[in-house]
Amino acid sequence: MVDIPLLQVQNLTIANSTQNNESLVEGVSFSLSAGQRLGLIGKSGCGKSLTCHAITGALRAPLTTSSGSIRFQGQDLLAMPFAEKQRIRGTGIFCIFQSPGSALHPSLTIATQLLETAGNVSLFGQDAQQTISQALEAVSLPQHCLKQYPNALSGGMKQRVMMAMALILKPTVLIADEPTTGLDVITEHETLEALNVVQQETGSALLFVSHDLRIVRQTCTSVLVMDAGQLVDACDLNQPIAPDCHHATAEITRAMERLQL
């Protein structure tokens, strides 16, 4: 029996319908298996986040998936009815976006939002309050955050609220889209530690998106390199980067080496 990947992206092309259907992402194909930690790196604007948005159904007009397929557990997400996509979001595929504040309701306390999250899953008799408290502790957030609104939290704390939601929902696939952008080094470390806890406790497959190979090395075992909307390289992070790698991979590697000097 052949194992079907949890997530399989095939020949994905994303176009802008107002600019002569210009392709912003073209022919992207990759798969993600159970327990895998896969990195996706590239310079800003290369199409990483657009790829994540297509997977999660977050693309907005005039952007559209003009061709290709995105399969989750064998089902084509692009051909799926809206109600079915909604069912999969959260417990099937959960995304921690680069700007976590946009995913949190500004007029609701963190407690209210986490209770709503807990209400969307079966807790098998567990008390929702206890589950939330345990999730906050796991991602190193103080309990008093529950009484606060999102605008009272730092960027790193908002990221960890999203990770607490992921702990509650236990998704099959977890996508982290530039989760450390704009964070100081201490908060970056705390965020990566929290992400590691979430991935270990939920058993989710992880797609970790970043422009920083240094961070990807701490989180993933393999990485795909994107350049100008296309996947151009694949690397095993347990091995040295090949000398004949794509120029985009070499450029990112040199930048990382300069930062470590």
C-alpha cells in the first residue's frame, strides 16, 4: 500500500487577473508527509506567502490559482465546496501567519477567542478552561494574557497565542509563515521554542516558511528554495549545501555565513 502525502501541491500557478493573468507563482510542486518538518525559503516577494495563502484558502481577488491542484489527505482543496474547506481549516490545516494580529479579533479578549477555539473541537470531557490554561503554559504565556485584548500584547506574544490555538486544535498540518519576522533575538528564540512544543505535542507535519536559512536550520530537516515564483532547489539540511546548488540557494547561504561572522 502506497502512503499518500498529507499535503500534495502539484503544478500550482497563482496569477493576477487584473494584470493579464501574470503568473506570480508558477508550476510549484511539493509534498509534505506525516511528521515531516519542511522549510520553504527565499527572498522577500518570491512567492512563499502566496503559496501558503493558496493552501489555506486565503488568496484574495485579484489573485487566483489559475492552474494546478492542492490535495489534503487526497482531497483537492481547490475543487472542494466552501463549507468543506471551512471544516478542514484549523483541525486539518492551521496557519500561523506573519502578522498574527490580523488573525485575532481586536474587540475580543484572548480568553474569549481561545474559548471559541476550544468550542470548535471535542475535548473528550476535558474542561475547556483547563485545556486553555495548559496550552498557555506550554507556549510560555502568562495566564493574565487571557484578560487582555490583542493590542495589549507584543508581536511575539500574539504569535504564541496562535500557537496555543494550534495546541488546542491539534492540526494535521501546521504552516508557520515567517513567524519570527520583526522579533528581537530573545523573542525569536521563545517563539521557535513554542513552535517546537506545538509540533511535538500535536504530531503535526510542519511547513516552515522563512527568508532566514539560519532559523530554518533550527527547525527543519529539509528545505525547498523559491526564487521568482518558482521552486529552484531542494536541500537536505543534515548535509552541506552542494557546491553546484542554484544561485538563489548560494546567495542565501552566503548571506547566512556573513551574518555569523
